[in-house]
Amino acid sequence: MPQIFDYPNLIAALDAGAGNTTKGYTFLDRDTDGRFYSFEKLREEAMRRAAHFRHYGLKKGDRLAMVVPDGEDFVPTFLAAVWAGIVPVPLYPPLSMGKLDAYIDTLVAIMGKAKPTYLVTNEKVQAVLWGGISKVPSVKGVITTEELRGPAPEGVSQEKAEVTDDDLCFLQFTSGSTSTPKGVSVTHGSLRANAWAIMRDGLQSDTDVDHGVSWLPLYHDMGLIGFVIAPLFHRVSVTFIPTLTFVRNATIWLRTIHRVKGTISFAPNFAYALAVKRAKPEQLASLDLSSMRHFGCGAEPINPTTMRAFVDTFSKSGLKPQALLPCYGMAEATLAISFIGTEEELSTDVIDVDAYQQDRKAEPAPVEHLEKGRAQEFVSCGRAFPRHEIGVFDDAGKRLSDRRIGEIWVRGPSIAKGYFEDTEATEKTFGNGWLKTGDYGYLVNGNTYITGRKKDIIIINGRNYDPQRMEWIVDELPEVRKGSTVALSRPGTQSEELVIVLESRTQKPAELIELVKQKINENLQLMPIDVVIAPVGSLPKTSSGKLQRAKTRLQYLEGSVGKEGNRTLGGNGEKLVVARHVAKSLLGRAQHRARKVVEHTLEIRSVSDAMSKFKLAGAYAQKRVSRILG
């Protein structure tokens, strides 16, 4: 019988790590086997770093922005903030030097919403962020991770904060689209409820058996809650692979599972497709995946073909079919909403295309109709957790019966408090006691089937089409970069018209365009009016790696699709962008310092004294900029 852990909040769970030196987290890097932090050491690290925060005057309820790329620094820094009652705001680091302009704009918009008192980052990243930080009035300064590694300040309390279920634990900014950033208010109560739902109701975790393996970004809900917070509540050890290491070499994911005998790992659909694509016969023979109990798949629509290919390919490495675990969730529900049963295998529902597209009904259809384009297949994402409920509602708010397609609504103790300081958006999404997910889907005997995002539906000649179905067809073509296809519509004379945008390095674009049109027409009896081939890495994505359909459509209509960033300028283009942002950062930092000096009115005896301080700050910045730009 597995040991059951039930702590009242994350602080209590962290505190209970005292004395536990055998379980904990291992952080890998490219050159070593990694560094192990026992739960006891994590507690000690959190306490020491919490003292640093208190030394800066941070107190319970203050927000602390975090741009921390390295997991070994991210985890104890996040936990330190929580320990002190400070509200961490995890933000994604700059992922591409060529896209720094867009990154800084997003950073300023999010921090403007969150109103953090300080920002934590490392010395290297700090060098390009000050141009944005200086635009956020609430920010008093930057605390570096290098400083946090030092001894705790003397005479500063390391005691844990006292919190209630309704207290804010952290802000999770949705990875969303072109809209105004929204920060999901995750409370200690909703976090505890979802951690229990994931680890106990969903995975039936066992501290003596289980070991997690994750390459997911820690600033994103699936990586942070799924592999840092929930395992901490339930004493499951985890090995963390740096996200960029996985991006460079996807095979490290399964090799690490083999090496540490991992039992739990989660990833979006594209990672499973990538694993199949990169699998070599000699690799399959050398891998042992028989230890894996749960390969969770969520965060984006689940392609049944990809799931079957993954199970079939890696069955040669000992993977059991019931290890595959499709699931459904979102940040507004803290993280997870539904899982399939731990002993269930992949289950799909084949439905009639005409009834689906015209009547919003999920009528069963023969499997043979899939090949003729007369049916569509959806993956079961399982049932709602105990004490939680899933319903399907029409546009008028009327609850629908089984096999009627509408918007998925959810309620239960895991649902977040709302959006931070955004009453209107909170009422729209969380009003009437239900979380309105914005996802279309249907139920069959309690099992949840997600058909797509409500805002992404493409309507052509009165019929509804899910963009992901078209995108999956194109993704399977040679020379198309997997997970980098966007189906969208543009205004036509009589109806919306279909456009396909994809990333590829093909040397024969005309042939690929014709192949795309042919495959879409064969499968869906639709003819794209336009196919655009964009450079690899140029389509806009969210911080969690999801393609931004709305932004891609806007760029297409503006004629700028595929031109984001500075890839066309090559290495020199990126150097120019970095140099420009370093210069802006130096100037921004100097202006910030000068502004803070002026704010200390007791130290300023006259207006001329204040102006002289401005001039000194400006002269300092000017010299540094000149040195960098030559």
C-alpha cells in the first residue's frame, strides 16, 4: 500500500522535507550527470533565499517576477518566494536573440499587469532586460541568482509564512495569443487540490516506486505544477532535463528515462511525434522503457495517429500500451482537468463528419469512413477527477446531452481564483461558478473528447473545420517541419477561404505547395486558396511552444508572415539586436537608478542637485554604450 501524503499547503509540504535526504530533484546539464537536491536541501535553500528576499524588504503578498532560465536556480528561488509568502510570477526567458524586440514588449506588458516589486534573473540575462524593466514603475530593482547563492543576510528571519487556502500562491500568466496578458491567480487551496488530483486520483503515485522525468519549461504550468509542485506534495523524485538540451537532442528524453528507470513523464503531442521520427533501430534495441507507468500527453490537441505510432514504435523497447495517458487541462484549472484510468489503453471515438460540421453532433461512424474522409477521430481524455465536474454547454449557456458538441465548462476545488486584478475577464471566464474553458468538445458516458479551440474554428461554406485536423495532414508530408503548420482562413467573396502556412527548408517550394493542396483535397474535399512556406523558426509561438494561430493569421493578412525576428540578417543581425538591447539596458538601468535617487527626497537638497544626479547617470550610460558599439 503506497504511503499517502496530505499537506495543507505547499509551504507545509516543503517544510516536511526536513530530514528527507534520499528523495528529491536532480538537475541535469549538458556536461555532467547532474546535481541532486534532496527535499531537505531544497528546504534549506528555500529558507536561505527567502532571507535574501526579506533583506530587500519584500513581504507577504508582494509580487516577484522571475526570468530564470536554469532549473537549478529556478526551483529553489520559486520555493523561497512561496516560503516567505511572496507571490512569484514565473516568466519565460529570451529564447531567440533575433526576437528580443517582441520579447521585451511582452515582458513589459506582463510585468505591467503583475506589478512586481523586484525581478529575479541572472547576470547574463539582466544585461538585455533593463530596457524593459525601466518601463515598469513598480519594479524597485533586480536581484540576481548569483547573489541568492550567497550566505543568508545576518539577522533576517528565515521563518515560513503563515498562509490560508485563499491566499495567492503564484501568478501563472497564460501562454495565450495577441490579447492582453492575463495572470491566473493560483491559490494555495486550488494548488493543493490539483496536486492531489494529479498525483493521487490520476497517477496513483507511490513515493517508493515512482520517479519523474521532465524536459518541460519550468515557467509553464505543466512543467512547474506537474513536475515541481505536485511531486513535492507527494514525495516523488524527479530528474529535470534542460529544455534547450531536449530541443537540440530530443533522444535525451527517452535515454534519461532508460537510465534512471523513470516511471512518469508528460509532454505535448509534438514531442511524441518527434520521438517517433528520430527513433533508430539501434536506439530501440538499447532502450528499456518497461519501467514507465505513465506517458502523459496534453497541452495541445492529441493526434491519435501519433499516439498509436509512439506505442507501436517503442513497444520494441518494452513500452506497455497502458502507459500512454491522454489528459486534458489548462492554467485556469490550475493544471489538470481529466485523465484516463491508469490501466486503460488509448481509446478513440470515430464520428460522422457531416453531422459534426453541420449539426454539431458527434454521431458514431465506421472506422472505414476515416480513409474516405467521411469520418473524424478524437482521443478520449478521460473523466473528471473526484470532487470535480465537466459539462458541455451551448452558446446560450444551456447544458447539452452526450454527443452534442459545445463549450467545455469545469468546476471543482482545483479551479483558480480568477485573473489577477482583472474583474471583467474573471467574470467572463469564471462567472456563475463554472470555468468556461474556450474549448469545444463533447462527452460520452463521462469521457471527455476535445475537438478544438472555440476561437480557432474555421467556417467555410457553412461547415465547421478544426484547424488541427488540416495541420496534422500537412505535418506528415516530407520536408514539413513537424508541429509548425497553421491552418487559417481569409475573407473571400462568398465564404471564408482556406490558407495553409508551414515551415520548411525545402529547395522545391512549388512541388511542396502542390502536394499540400493535393493532400488537403484528398482528405477533406477542400482546396486551399493559398499555401505559404515560411523559414524554419519564423512562425509566432507562445512561451510554451504552441503556434499562435490568431497572430499568424494577422501576419498573413498584413503580408508579414514568416518575417518575424532577424533570421534573414544571419548572425550579424542577431548581434546587432543584442547590442541594441544591451545599450538600451544600460541606459534604462542608469535612468532607473537616477529616478530612484530623485525619489529619495531627503537626500536631495535642491532641484539642481537632482539634475546633476541625472546628468551623472546619463554620462555613465553613454560611456558604456559607446564602449559596446565602438
